[in-house]
Amino acid sequence: MVNMRNETEQKILDVARQEFVQKGFNGARMQDIADMAGINKAMLHYYFRSKEKLYHEIVVEILNLMIPRFGQAMGKEGSFGERLEAMVDTYIRTLIEYPEIPFFIMYELSQKQESFIQELKQREAFFPHIRSFLMQMQIEMAEGKIRDIPPLQLFLHIMGMTVFPFMVKPIFCTIIGVPEADYTELMKERKQYIMQTLEAALYVDPMKT
């Protein structure tokens, strides 16, 4: 994740994010994080005073990565179809780069929902992009360009088709035996099939996109 942190700080955050995803906040140990980062525990506490502080920094970093990306995708100039494609593309590219994010957010929503919602509210500058996206959808529905579909249902479609495949990766890779590299390639192809499905649902004539 691009920021102004030094190399050691970023290494700590990267390994800590993996540790918290795998073990949750209560199961993660600062000593294990220090070991994986290649530093001693004293240096870890120098950069991040406590496990709570480290965890909070990870939440902030993830939201600072995701919210602007998704906001900019939804605020893209162009038709609703073009903005929808930008949104799907952003989800797929971001989760290929950071596949652990959905697990981390699910933990936050189940264990620390109130604090997570407060962090989201601090990024309300990007909320107008969501309203603009929904408004254009409603305009094009009124003009007969796309079918009349409840916006929340559309968001559920998008989330289900983009996020869920990353969450079931362990099933495909360990139980079905799909190599991780092959699964990553599968995800890179996902945008094409998602857009075909969405276009078929939204447009009487998919060529209108």
C-alpha cells in the first residue's frame, strides 16, 4: 500500500495484517509479528506502542486504500455502464493485490463494528460518488436505457460476484486442488464474466453498453 511510511513500518503492517486475518485480534501475538517482520519485539513496540495501536493502524490503512479507489471508480465520467465496469474492475484488481482484505473486514464487522463504522464515517468525502452513481442509475432506468432493478440488489450482485470468490479461495485451492497461481488467473478473467452477467441483467440489448 503506497504511503509515506518507512520500509520497516510497512513490513510490520504487511505481516501484521496477515497475522490478524489468520488469527483474529485476540489470537495474534506481537512476538510472532516481530519475528515475521525480522525485528525484535522492542523495535515493534517502538513503532507501534501496543497491539491495539497496530491493529488500528491496519484498519486505517486498509480504509485509506479502499475507499478512495472505489469512490473514484463510482465517480468516473461516462455512462452508467462505464462506471459500473470501472467499479467491478477496481474490486477485482484490488482484491487480487490484497486478497486478505475481505476476511479482515468481515472480522471488523463481526467483532468491532462500532469503531469500524466510525472510521468509515471519517471518509464521508467520498460518499457523494456513491450518490452520484445511484442517481445516474435511476436516471438511465427512467429513460429506459436499463431495466428497473433496485439499486441495493445491484450492489449485492456486485459484491457477491466480486468479493465472494476471494473468500472461497481456500476451498478451491485446498479441497478441489486448484493451484494458487491458476486461481489468481481465474480471478483476472472474472471481470469479463461478471460484466456479461450484469449486462444481461441490466440491458434488454447488451450492446447498449
